[in-house]
Amino acid sequence: MSDTSERIRHAGEDGHARHLSGPDPTASLAWFRRFTPVSRPRTRLVCFPYAGGAASAFRTWPRRLPETVELLAVQYPGRQDRLQDPCVDDMDTLVEPIVEALTPWLDRPLALFGHSMGASVAFEVAIRLKDRHGVDPAALFVSGRGAPGLTRESALHEQGDAALIADVLRLDAAAAPVLRDPDLRELVMGSIRADYRLSETYRPHPDASTGAPITAYVGRDDPDIAPDDIRAWARHTRAGYSERIFPGDHFYLVPHAAELIQDVAAKLHTTT
């Protein structure tokens, strides 16, 4: 999970960022962190963290984005400054309030980026933005996640902490210092278990699609995603599809953040 152990640690800490001022942000205060406000953005990029992650995973992204793009990082309940809020372990229960909280931000084109579990959440948000508000995102970027229905089946959320920790470390050995520290582990295990349950019980409609163009990203050595799993995202868009494979594993986006953000920015420039 992190720049060393930082990604998990930030899931349990303060997650300090500037709160929102802009188009009637009241309903959005809980859900979004705007690390670098942009007064007149051309596009807003809404970023969804991975399982066990938090808004701070994207705290450095704004400095690499064009000045015309404003980033809103989603803050799931049960972590950072939402530590006292109950974790959500069901996709519908998570997605519905996010869609409603996005309503004030529809004055500009929205693009969505999600990594791992966050890619599935972003996909569901994209579908419901169209259903509820008649708006397709300008772009949907899915990272480190096979297409709907092609993720591996498991029930780790039903097992003990040791099994969950082992799976986290399988994907990110750098998380070990946090998960082996009793105090820090206590802060993050609730959100990790809830996110695993959400991911493992998520049952997308096999024919679900969005009117947003989809770009899929993956690390070449990701242990959970075969090439066909990522390419199958093409079946879930009624617009264009593209993909890019980076060197690295499930968390390729940490060492290759600059290249990834550059690619996202280039695609936003052509779609918004």
C-alpha cells in the first residue's frame, strides 16, 4: 500500500487538506478533499483511492496537473479526518452519497480516476451520474483493476486479520512497518476489512457501460491482472478505449506517478 508505509499510515492519520470553497460545497465537505483549489478550472478530476487507502494518496498530484485541472480526492468514511464515521462495506451504500455530493461540481466537466477498488467505485459513479443527472464523465481512468466481473473471487474479509494482512503485503511489501505496529494497525484494519468486503461482494451487471471514454492502466507485473482482464474494459464503454501498461506491480503508480499523471493530463486535454 504505500511510499514505503506512508499510504496505509495516511489512511489512519489526519489527512489534513484545505476544505472546499466553490459551488455550494456543503454536501461535499465530508466526501472530497481539494488540496490545491483552482478558481476557474476547465475540468475537475475526481480521484478514488484503493482498498485501505484515503484521499491523501493523491495529495501530490495537483502539482503535476495543468493549472486548468482541479483535483477532488474522495475521502471514504472510517479513515483520516473521517475516522469516527462508520466504514462502508457495500458498493451501493458507498456510491450513492458520492454521486449526490458531486452534484454541485457538475458546473464543469468531470473526469474520474480510480485505482484498484477505486476503479470499480469510479465506474459505478460514472454510470449513476448518467442515470441520476444525465451527465457522462468526460473521461474514466481505471487503474490496477480488471474489468467488471473479471476480478478474482475471494472471501478474505471473512477471515482473521492475519489473512488480510498477508494479502495486503502480497501486493505491497512496503506496508509492513505499519501493519506490524499494533497502534497503527488498529487504526487501519477496520477500513481495510470493510474495503475488502465491498470489493469481494461487488457484483456488477455484466453488460453495464458508460458513455465516457475509458483509459485502463496496469503494472506489467501486477499479480492479479492478466492482459485480457484489463482489455475487457473496452466492452464497458460506448465511447473510445485505450490502455497503457507501465513497468511495475500493483502499485506501479507510485514510482511512475509523473508519467501516469502526464498521460492523464494529455487525455484530458483532448477530451475536455
